[in-house]
Amino acid sequence: MASVLARGNGTVAWHTFDYRRLVWLRDDLQSHGVTAPMINLTLIVLRGIAAAAADIGLVSQGAAGELKLVRGLSIPHDRPASGRVVKPSDVAALFSICSQDRSSAGARDLAIMHGIYWAGLSNAELAGLQVEDFSAAPAELWIEPARSARRRRVRLTGETAAVFVRWRAARGPHPGGLFLRLGRTGLTASRHTTPFAIANVVRKRAKQAGLAPFGAQDLRRTAIYNLIEAGVSLADVHRRFGFVSHLTLAARYDHRDMTDQRRFLWLTADLPGLTLSVAPSSGCDK
């Protein structure tokens, strides 16, 4: 960055760095193919340098404040969601292979599948669950989200509730993570699971079921797709799966006709409860 801003003698005159210079830098980086997120990060860093310089009197507060007026580049939010939508028969085969395993590993992995598909949890959220985050009566989970400060409650019903109750009994009474990794002798209380381990469980079970390469994100995306196709409102899907932005959900996962008036109304409506505070509780039905 200094090489771009440097004068003929190789130094950067930071004290003369102003609004016009920052606009020029933004446009120059864009013309050279630098991505919008990287350009915006550069603007943030340079504004921070100017603010620090103003604090110690090297530049005026007004000059530093002027840099905040330089707008960053917009970042498109319509990139496709990761993962792929898989056939219902593949989802059924994945659940079946876990149900057939009567060991503690089978109980754990079946609960993980239900957690992703029916409860809407991400790998990181499943890995972060503690024993005290699950209650059996009523069956519900308290989720510490991986990407926001919002804590949400997910009610578990039907078979999903029964699966979690069975896993909680098989897991044992010791404190710690709700989902544990397996050692050679079985469950190990000191081995808390990780997001990578959760993803590996799905891949391993898919391979056992004879499916094509199948990951946790495929399962999650399929669940969202099926709910939307079944007519579940985007607001309900948003709450269940813990999206920070309902616009992200609509842009990446809802592939219905963009001219659909119902979707337009949903995107432009003032939706109560969809803020970064405690969200309304969401049910989890199979």
C-alpha cells in the first residue's frame, strides 16, 4: 500500500493524506482488480491510521474525520449459498445409517443429523453446545450463535426431541460439551467436539450409506430449501436457522421467482423480533 502512495523519494506524506487522495486510492485499487472487501478493509485501516495520527496531534481532527466521508464499495449479497441440495432419498439414507447403529456413536451422530436438519444448527453451534444448553422437559436448546451476539432458543418436538433425549442419556452426567468425540474406548468427557469433527461425522456417515460426497452444509442447505419449497415463511426459516440477516437468507437460499409479490412484501416489511437481541423461540418439527 505504501508503494502506491509513496512519493518520488519513497516516503508517504501521511500528513497530507486527505479525502481526495483516499477517493483516488479506492478507485485505483478497483481499476486494478482488487476485490471490494479488500478495498473496504483498506479504507478502514487508513481511517484508523488517520484517527491515531489525529490523537497525537500529527493531523487535525477535521482532516481525519473527512476520511470517514469516503464511501466503501458495495458488496453483492447474491452469491449462492454453499453446499448443494440433495435428494430426499439421500437424506433418508443418512438418517437411516445412524439409526441402525445402536452404539453411543450412533446415538450421537443421529442427534447431530437432527440438529443440523431439523433444528437448524450450524457445525460451530453444535460444537459449542454445553450440557446445560439442553433441557428435556420441555425439550429445547439454547444456542450461542457462531456469527452474532444473538442467543436463541429452539424447541425440539417429535422424533427430534426423542433423539436428543436418548443422546443425553447415553452421554452421561459429566459436565462439558453436549457432543463429545469418541476415543478408542468410547465417549471421552475431556474430548469436546469441534466444527470440523461435526462436519466429518456427516461425511463419514454419508460414505457408510453409499452416497456421493455429502457434507454438513449440503444437509443444512437441503433443509432450508425443503422448508421454503414447502411454503414455510422466510421469517420462520430465518429464526430457526439463526441467520443474522434475513436479506442474506432471501438472496442466497430463496430461488423462487424474484417477481413473486409475496417475497417482495416479505423483504420490504418491518419484521418484529428480527433484531440482534433475543429472538422469539422457534419450534423444530419433523
